[in-house]
Amino acid sequence: MTTDLSGLTAIITGGASGIGRATAQLLSERGADVAVLDLHPDNLPRPLRGFTTDVGDDTSVRRAVTAAAQDLGGIDILVNNAGIGATGTIEDNPDEQWHAVLNINLLGTVRTTRAALPYLRSSAHASVVNTCSIAATAGLPHRALYSASKGAVFSLTLAMAADHVREGIRVNCVTPGTVDTPWVARLLNDATDPAAERAALNDRQPTGRLVSAPEVAAAIAYLASPAAGSTTGTTIAVDGGMAGLRLRPQPTR
């Protein structure tokens, strides 16, 4: 395992499960000191450090970021990963749900980055990586609210990159396809036919399978690393080919 992140510090929101947990473990394995900011930062493997955080509340975010920065001795890497999902067309989600999802997925990114900026400005290798989604760049059925929230994160990433590049802070994002996480597992379990729904999700990605959380973590780790020092204002798609490939249907026999 490479140790290219030795001497660097990182905070990861939503780092107790799924993509966030895989990222926290990978960054730690590669040498970074890692703090996980999560509603329930329980049962984290050592040496990960947990801080109870609600990214939907500015006071909670500022308190947790300050405590993590003091514990770590600064912040070099910020991974904005915390998020919640939603299904339905624009007719299906009431205003209250729109406010709730945007509050976490979009404003959660704003709050955490805003609180971390003073520490990132002091870093020689400052990097922000936002977890976006293929839903930001492709029209997916019954994902209107979720897509809008992630489309906002996609645009925000570009704006942040422009605002802070001359401060030495790089800002990028990853756009995963459907990832095999506990959240997706819960959606599948709630489906009328979970096996058929999983098969449909597998078939939607040209690789024929769901993306794994460690695969997304690997892309995040690259963008966070000083090795990506000339990469800012861009995205890495980890989507099984959804964004760019248009395969012909396989012939039936």
C-alpha cells in the first residue's frame, strides 16, 4: 500500500458507512490522519477518529470541524460525502422534502467547506473532494429531487474551484453510478421484487454490475493526493461507463 498521504490530515463527512467509510479507511491506509464527521460515528476501526456531526446544522458543523482540526493539527483534505436520497418525480416530493434534501446534500457541503476554509488555507496541499452523482449529469427516472441536489453540488464544485484556486485549494468531485452501499440495499429491500430491481440496476451500467464503494474511494484518494496537484475544477466518473458508453443490446439467442 502506498503511503503518499503520510503527514496529511483529512476530514470526511458521512464517513461511518458506505463510500465515506471506504474512503476514510483508504486515506488512513495511505498514511493520512483521518477524522470522520457523522451523525453516528460509532464502531470506527482504529486509528479513525469520530466526531458526532449534523451537516444540516451550522453550529454542529463548526463545532465538529474545529474539534477535528484541533485534534488532527490542521486540515489538508476535506471530503464532502454526507448525503441523503430521494425518489420520485417533481409531483411526488413535497416542499418539506425538497428543503430537507437540499439542506443536507447541498448546504451540508457549503457549511463544512466554509468551516474548513481557514484550515485549508494554511495547508500546502489543500484539497476538497465532493461526492456528486451520475444523477447530476444524466437524466434518471424518478430521481428529480436527488438529481437537482447533486446537480447543484456539481456546479458548486466548479464555482468553488474558481474561487479558491489562487489560495492553493483544489476542488474536485466524483460522480459515481449506482454504488453497492447500505442505502442502496435498503432501497432494494423495499422494492416489490428486490432481485429484479437489482438486475435492472446492474444492467443500467455497461459493466453489468454495481459500482463498489472502494472503487469510488480510490478516485477520491487520487483527487485528494498531492499527485493530483494540477487537477482542479474537474470530475472523475466512477459509473461503470454510464456517462460515456452507448452499447448495443446483446443479441438474444
